[in-house]
Amino acid sequence: MKILITGAAGRLGSQLVALLQSKHRVADADIVGAVSHHFDITDYEACRRLVADLRPDIVLHPAAWTDVNACALDPEKALRINGIGTGNLAAVTAQLGIPILYVSTNEVFDGQLGRAYSEYDPPNPINAYGYSKRYGERAIMQVNPRHYIVRSAWLFTHGGRNFIHAILGAARQGKVLRVVTNEVANPTYTNDLAAAIALLLESERFGIYHLVNEGAVSRWGFARYLLDQTKFTDTPIERISRHEWSRPSLPPEYTALANFAGASIGIRLRTWQEALRAYLDAEAAG
């Protein structure tokens, strides 16, 4: 299979490239980075040329602007990249008869349901990032019937900077830790998500999927478990409300995702606790 991967310089994109290139012909593309193809998803003609020239069997589209606070400060840019850019790829792939897989987010939901969201619960984003990603979902669903939409949550990965790095960094420096208790979702290891996506491609079962590590936890609970698995068991964490943590984007409160569709075809991810321990072991091994 020939696969075009957008956002290939990013954390999930690069993991997909590394995982899939042993079995498939992979074309890696991004607007930046050391990739084979440079292009801008907000440029329709650039999208059309790239896909038409490569003629992949499928396009994997994890490319996105994922800085939720920056999206809140510049919602039009968020829409251009996450919404219109995705719409460009949806239109091009539909015209050429090529399937597309789009990586979306738990933040397309408003967090008010009171239970884990299934794949067909109605989205209702409450911030600019979630709105822009929902725009991308709708663009794909309305234009290209041969689609996978994969929603995930709270990705943690090797390299870069994420919640884990922030918590451990603050603990090492002896800073006072204040973490929110009323934001709940599924911490998900990028390596596990990439492996689940690879299995989904083999299924050829189009649709919407929630692919997350099993189990839900608050930001505070995730941080506490992380510190307890390292040398910071005695490091205290102050419990705060999300309204006490000032930031441009207010995330939804309870957006745990339930993996019903993936599980029905045999795709299950391990618990977030197991995934976090595996992540820490890999980090320790260098």
C-alpha cells in the first residue's frame, strides 16, 4: 500500500511514518521539517498537486495546529489550518477516489454529558480548537464517503514538551504543583495510537473511531500517578478547579472517550496506566 502522511514532522505523524514504512511505501509530507515533500494544507492547489502526483492508496492526515491556547487567540488561523486545510484534502481525495483518515480530538465535545462519549454522541465544541477540528470532521464527512475519523485525547509522546514534561520538570525544580481536578479524559500514548491506526487501516472499515488508552482520569490524578511512578512520590500536588488556572482556552470538563467502534472490530488499547509505565521505561532506557 502507498500511504501519504501529512504532518510527518510532528510527533504522531513521525511515529506513523516510522511504524508503517516497514510494511508500506510511505510518502512523508509537512510544511516544515526534514520530510520528502513540503506543502501547505491551506493551499488547495498545493494539496491537489501533491496528491495527484503521488496517487497514494490512502492519505493519513494527522497534521493540525494543536496549540489550544494559540487557537483561542487566533481562531481564524485555527479554522484555516484545521478546518479549511482538512477540507482541501477531503475534496482532493474525493475527486481522485482516495480514502482519507483524519485525526481529531475529544475537544469536539462540550464535556457536559456526564459519561464517556461514544463515537455517535453529538459533538458540540466550546473552544476555538475544538470548533476548528469539528469543522475538519464535517468537511470530510460531507465530501469523501471513504473516510476514517479517529478521535483521541491527551496525547503524550517522546520528545517535545507535553503535560508529562511539565509536571516532571516542575517537580525536579521543587516548584509548587497546582493541577486541575475537574478536567477528565484519557491520557493516550502516541505509540499506542499509531499502532491502533495501523490496525484500523488493515480493517478497511470506514467510520468514526475513538482510539484512546483505556480508562479516564483527571489532570490531577494523572499527575499524581506519574509522580508516584517516579522518584517524586512525596511531592505534593495542590488540587484546583479549571477556573483557577488562567489560560486563553477553557477546555471542556469531562471528555473521556469510549472505544466502542474500534473494540467491535478487535482494536483495543491498553490502560493509560500501563501505557504510561511503558513510556517511562522507554524514557529511562534512552
